[in-house]
Amino acid sequence: MCGIVGYIGSQDSKEILLKGLEKLEYRGYDSAGIAVMNDNGVQVFKEKGRIADLRNIVDEDVMANTGIGHTRWATHGVPSKVNAHPHQSTSGRFTLVHNGVIENYDILKREYLQGVTLKSDTDTEIIVQLIDLFVNEGSTTEEAFRKTLTLLKGSYALALLDVENNETIFVAKNKSPLLVGLGETFNVVASDAMAMLQVTDQYVELMDKEIVIVTKNEVKIQNLNGDDISRDPYTAELDASDIEKGTYPHYMLKEIDEQPLVMRKIIQKYQNDRGDLTIDQEIVDAMNDADRIYIIAAGTSYHAGLVGKQFIEKMAKVPVEVHISSEFGYNMPLLSEKPLFIFISQSGETADSRGVLVNVKEMGHKALTITNVQGSTLSREADYTLLLYAGPEIAVASTKAYTAQIAVLSILAEVTAKSRGIDLDFNLVQELGIVANAMEVLCDAKEEFEEISRKFLSTTRNAFFIGRGIDFYVGLEGALKLKEISYIQAEGFAGGELKHGTIALIENGTPVIALATQESVNLSIRGNVKEVVARGANPCIISMKGLETEEDSFIIPEVNGLLTPLISVIPLQLISYYAALHRECDVDKPRNLAKSVTVE
Ligand code: F6R
């Protein structure tokens, strides 16, 4: 949440910062700002709204080789121009951008800043005022920065400008992600390598509680005690075209379409020379050592975890619990004797999940992260990582990462099963190949899904998704997709649970989207459809070939019964997409949301 960029070098920084912020807009987009610094001082431009709004107010004529920028997802204080970053100290000497949450900002304000009139409602302003205060009391900027950091409780990624030293950007990080990018005659700062791929693919990872002094020719990393740290850069293996929309109107549509490709890439990445699926032996051993697996995740990743539980229990015969990370944090269940934790996170940065990871690591338990982002916090801090290989997912609504998570979980289950001598009656490589082909068929049926969306969702205020077993979990994901991008009130329910309360909500014309892909519960879910139809519902049944009836709205191609979530979700993604489009919603950047939820 919130994105940070910084540039120091010999080019004009404005355009580099704005372009960088455009790439980070997925992290938050309620307001944005940049500060640029030259011999004449610092100029701050900030605006409520999107980067495009910020662009409109940036003075083209100002030339400056140093600058920082920020795109915001509000935590403290409403989205407004005043609360937008960068924030400046009252003297105007210091200018700061911040991603994260300072938990003790109120205490610090009372203890140190009684006499200071604050302009904004943000926690960030406290930081910049403290630095100014300590400098006034005689500290150098570096000392004041360091002293301030030791007082902060919470999460931060910071970039600071000092008008009296226009050759330096002061940077620090704790819990929130931040990278320094290296160039020949410049250096950059970014929350995500994607932002500065325009100028460099060489990055240095920063660890918590590190400070970095960035000049155009040097990057000096230190810990809070001032000890120098050396760390080699890595090459960000991102293709610039991966982060462009190309001819697509929205990233979400592009990412839905990429799913067959991602499936094939996952098969290839997890296959050995003999064509068998394989994962690190260490991970297999950890799975086999565990008496119970605890999957921890949020949102869409949690929904993938629910499907993963089915795979691991049915294929590998290891019991699994799936927990929402924000709940698990303070409501930990009684753990088994030998638990293994699996964190599922597209971004690898979700603060709620990270909180649990830190906790369980302190308790001495092993953890595996399944993520799309190599080197992300959750990946670094867990014992093991499995990558999704889905390529950057930019649309806020997750699509290809969800199916990639499910595919990787199926591989984890299969490899574990085999290591335990359990014979499966299918070949997963082949089955995933069939899935990839089926995905293509569905992606090619966009017009039909647009029509279904128009028929069932164009005027409704609410919608229900029902299913049984694995279809129920996909229904939960379908409901989340629909509500987050189209703002239609949508809920997913287990088919049998409806009559225990929810059926009271069914009125004439209420759309009920039912998934019928499981032979064992086909008759029961169809019975549930009849119950809602008898009360006036408008049913949209999505079934699988072999189980279809004449009343069905769409029949998905047949795939292995366990793997149906990989394809039954595509109709739900697409009808949500078209519902949002019909309602003229901002598909890729839904209101109030951000892609990477780095605050708890
Ligand atoms: C919904 C969505 C979110 C994320 C959730 C967890 O489309 O994307 O629900 O799944 O915020 O994010 P990650 O997977 O990055 O931990």
C-alpha cells in the first residue's frame, strides 16, 4: 500500500518519478505527489486523485536532478491534497514520503511536538517534524534521521530530502518493502522494481531497520548502529512488456487471458528432465514431517488456500486447516505437535500474513511461502518458497495469481503424495495441460460471458454464488471478484446452507450463480437451485460437460474433478469484469482498494 519512488542523477527527475508512480499506482491511488530539489530549493506538487491528476499540476519548467514521489492509499487522514505526500517540516528544510503505519505517532506527537502546528492528519508528518526538531537541537541530518527511526514503532519505507544537501536521498525501511536501483550515473529508490525498470534492472534489496544514503554515484547501506553493510545487486527479471497493457483495454482482461500461458509455464518450471513434477526435497521433507498443515492467507489467496486444502488432504492425506491471516494473528487455534505453515500471497507483502509468519517463526515452526514475487518479504522470511511464475499482476483484482496458486498447490500435493507412496489415478502434468486448453476455450468465449453478465447483472443490486464442496470455494472467489470491481453486493454460500437463513434475501429476479462441476453433489446443488427459483431467483447455472442439463447458462469443458476451480473461476472472472464495465467502474483500480496490503 502506497508506492514510493526516488531519483538522484543527472537527468531531470520529474518524468522519471511520474512514470515510476504510474507503475506503482496499483499500490494505492487516492492521492499522489512529487518533490523535486535543485539549487533553488525543493518544490512540492501534490494532488488528490490519480497520477494523471498530479501530472496536470506539475510545473513543466522546473528542472531538478533529485526527487521523490508517492502514490497514496490513505490510512491516517482522508484522501486529500493536504494529506497527500510528500510532507514537509514546518521550516521547509525536510521533505518526506512514507509507506507504512507509525503506531506510536500520537505518543511521539505529545512527547516531542507539542509546540509544532501540524498541517495534515497523517502519521508521516510526525516523522519529518521530528527530524527537523533533532537537527535544530544540533544533530546532523543523518543523526536526526537515525534517532527518529529508533523512536518509530510500526512499519515504514521512507525517502527524505534535505534542502541543505541536494546531493543525497536518505532512505530507510522497516516491514514495508523498498529497493534501491543502481545506474551508471544515477541511483533510484522504489517500492517495487517495476517502477524503475524504465531506467535500470539492477536492484539492491533492503532489510528491515536499514538506512541507506543514496547519492548519484554511491549507495551506502547501514544498520541503525551505523555499521556498513554490503550486499550484491540482483537483476530484476521482469520484461517491460509484462507490465504494459498492450492492446488490452484493462490489465484485468489481459491477466485473465494470460491464464493458459501461466498454466503451461508452471508445468514447465516444476517439471524435471524426465517430465515428472518436482519440488525441492527440503519442502517435501517438511510436508512429510508435519502432522498438520496450516495455510494462512487473505482474500483471494485465502480462497486458493481452501482449494489447496482439498488437494493436500485428498492427494497427500495430510490434514490441513486454512486460516484468514488477520484472524489467526490474534486468535490462534490450538496447534498440532508438528505444524507446517504455508503462506499463500501473490504479493508476498501482505502485512497480516507477515505478522503471522514472524510469530510462528518465533515459536520455532517451519514455514513455506507460495508467492508470485521472488525476494518479497514473505519469501525471504519463510524457510522455503514456491514461486507462481504468473508474471506481474497489475490489476487490483487478482485473477491469474489465483489460478497459479491453485496449480502450484496441486503440484505440492502431488509431489508429496508420491513421496508418501500414494498412487494417484491421474497424471497431473497431463491434467494441467488439459486445464490450460480448457482455459483457452473459456477465454475465447468472452462474448458469451458479456451476454450472461448483461442478462443477470446489469441492473441488480445484489447477487449470490452457490456451490457445494470445491464449487463453494470458487463461489466465494466469484463473489469477491464481483463485489470488488462492480460494487454489486455479492456473497458466496454453500448450497445447503442457504435455507438456514440466507434464502430470506431471495426476491423476484435475484441472480443466483450456481456452480455444478462436481458429480457427487450435482443433484444436490441443482436441488438448491430449485429452492431459490421457487422463491423468484434468476438462476445462472455454470456446469461442466458431462453434468449439464438444458437449464444451464454455460457448460465448461470437462477437466479432472479436483482441478475444476482452475477453469470454473474463469466465467466468474469474466462476468465480473463485464459487470464492472457495464457499470462504468474503474476495473483495474476499484475504489478504496490497493493491490499490495502492507498495513495490518
Ligand atoms: C482480491 C485480491 C485480494 C488479495 C489479498 C491478499 O482480488 O487480490 O483479496 O488476494 O489482499 O493479497 P496477497 O495475495 O498479495 O497476500
